[in-house]
Amino acid sequence: MDNSICQGYEDEIQSLEEEIKLLSEKYEDRQRESTFFSDEEIQMSIKSFQRESQGGSRGCESPSDLTAQLESLETDLSFLMKFTGIQFTSHSKKTLEKTTNRALQKHRLSGNCHSLSFQLEFQLLEMQNKENVSAVITDLSIIMESGESSDVSKFVSSTEEHGNLLKFFRSLSSYAEWHGHRRHTFLHFK
Amino acid sequence: GVLAHLEMLEARAHQAAVKQEEVEQQEQKLARLQARVQELRAQRDELRAKVDLQEKEQLGKEGAVSNPAQPSAQAVLEWKIKSIKATLQIFYLTGISGKLTKRGVCFCISTAYEGTYLDSYYLDLLTKPEVQIHRHSVPIFIPLEQIARSYLQTDIRRFLSVLSEHLNAYVGRRYQADQLQEHFSEQIEGTLQRNSLCNLLVFNYKVSNKSKTFPFKVRLLYGDLCCSLPTEVIVSCT
């Protein structure tokens, strides 16, 4: 009889520890989502961080690690934007649901691709099973600047229907590139 | 007689003492567990209150909320790093992402069928003296060399775009075949036969009507490697 009481306590301890972990992750995620620092604040932080650490050894990461990491990430990002022609002007995400192996986030994204601008909203469901992580897009909503063209609107509504975000970007990329070429050619002959 | 009796009493006393110790240990363990449960419950309740308060604050205010306490420079940098990583993750969703390396670029081609993201493939490219593929994880039945010969030197974007089409189509065909096998296992007889490129599918299935069952054999040929829909379908009644 005593053993079952002990077991009951141990089970509760385990579930409480899990719940605490999830709650603190949720808190941190939301805290991060509502934070925003401007570019100047970031520059100032870089300078002050380097000054601070010159005075003595810092706690977690050395200044060179963090600033080097930031630089490398920024270089990668600007390379990708230049290479693909896709520039994201704003991105916000909100965690709707999070458990140990399931996370649902709502994303709002706007940007342009070779001068064609777009605005997107979608939900991303990530699930962890034994072997891998799966990612599924739902509730995709796309607004395109040149939405008047019937081809574009047909394409947009069919991609929205199937949640085909990847196809949207791949097609947008090639359409936008050729759109640019066509405009140049047209202007040339005007 | 007496000695045996004494021994028996001693043994009994010993047993009682051992039992007493066990009971005490059990009680201590229970007390410890109880205390831990209380501690964790309190921690959990505190966190719940914190999260609820956070929710109320965020619903009340619109737009950016600046931290009341001045964050350290390290926290600001960590925030920026996380923010850039999030944007890089979005690039993963667009189908082509990557990272600069010492000698070139490592591209990642992601694939998806409708809204479900599937496998990703890597291409480690060197850029000097000319663009060449150093390593890759593209399966051998994808005509990578042929595509590279046509576009890699002249138009690298086109190269990636064509390769992405092939990979997405292959993964799309494979996914559809898997889904078919999974969701229609009752109607399909045996297993789906397919080649590695998943552009040839052969299977038998049955359609039941009242008491009769009709066996069919299907052959699906996907002639266009950049397409995940068949170009030729042959259905025959066996």
C-alpha cells in the first residue's frame, strides 16, 4: 500500500517537472516575441559588450564568440537575400500551442521578391516523433501586390488551398525574375 | 529449552527492529517525496501566474513592449542572434537556404508536398577556381551530373532551381505512394511496386460491390521527372 502512494508521488513529481519546463519555455518564447531592439540599440550593445569584457572575463560566452556569431549569421542572411532575390521586410511569430513534442506557431511575413511584394500569414505545426520532426503548413493566406493579374490570383488561390508555401516561393522567384526581364525589355521598346 | 527460547526472542526482537527501521525509512521517503511535491507545486503555480500575467500584459498592449529593466548588452545580442536564426529558418521554408563556408557555399534544398515538408538535401559547393560540387546528399537516381553540366557554370540559380524541381517532384511522388499504401491498405493487394525514382508504380487493388469483388491492376508512369503527376495510366481488370 505504501508503495503505491510513493509511486503516486513520484508520478506527480515527474509530471510537475515537465509542466514547469513547458511553462518556462512558453514564458521565454512569449517574452522574446514581444521584445524588439532597434539596429542602433544593437550596435550600441555590441560596442558596450566588447568594452565590458575587456575589463575582465565574462560569464557565459566570450564577446568574440557572440559578435562573431552575429556577424556570421548576418553575412549568411544577406547572402541568401541577394542570391534568391527574396527580402523579408518583417517577420513575426506567435506560439499558439506548445507541448513536449508538438509546437504550433502563427507566422506573419512580409517582403518582396525582385520588386514584387507579398504578405503572408500561415500556421506552422511541428511535431516530433521517434525518428524525425515533421513540419506542416496550414491556414496559408497570401496577399500579392500585383494581385489584379488573373494568372497571379489563380496561382495564389491554388497555393493557398493546398498550403503550398514552398511552391509559392519557388514559383514567385522565377516569375519575379522573368517579370523583371519583361519589364526591362518592354521599357526598352517604349 | 531456555536457550532456544532466548534465541527465538532475540530473533524476534531483531526482526522487529529491522521492520521498525524499514517503516521509518519508508516514512522518511514519503515525507521527502511529499516535500518535493509541495515545492514543485509552488514553483508551478508561480510560473502559471507569471504566464497569465504576461498574457494579460500582451493583450493589453499593442506593438512592441520594451523591457522595463534595462537588458544587458549580452541579452540584446542574444536576442538579435535568435531573431536572425528565425529568419534563416523561414528561408528553409522557401525551398532554398544555405550558409557560406570557407571555400564556398553549402546550399540546402528543402522539399515539400503541398503543405508537408519532407526531406532536405545538401550541396556543398566550392567557388574557386570554378564552381564545383564538393559534396552532396542528392540520391544517385537524380540526374545531378547532367543538370550540373548544363547549368552549374553558367547560371547557378537556374541549376538550383532545376535540381529543386527534380527533388521536389521525386519526393512528391514518393510521398503520394507512401500515403496511398498507408490509407488504402485494405483495397490494395500485396504491396505497391515502385522503382527508386518512384516514377513507375504498379499495384493491384480490388473494388467491392455487394458480394462481388473486382480485381484491378494499375500501372502509373510518370514520364516527366519534374512532375509529381503521372503521364500514363493503364488500368486493367485481371
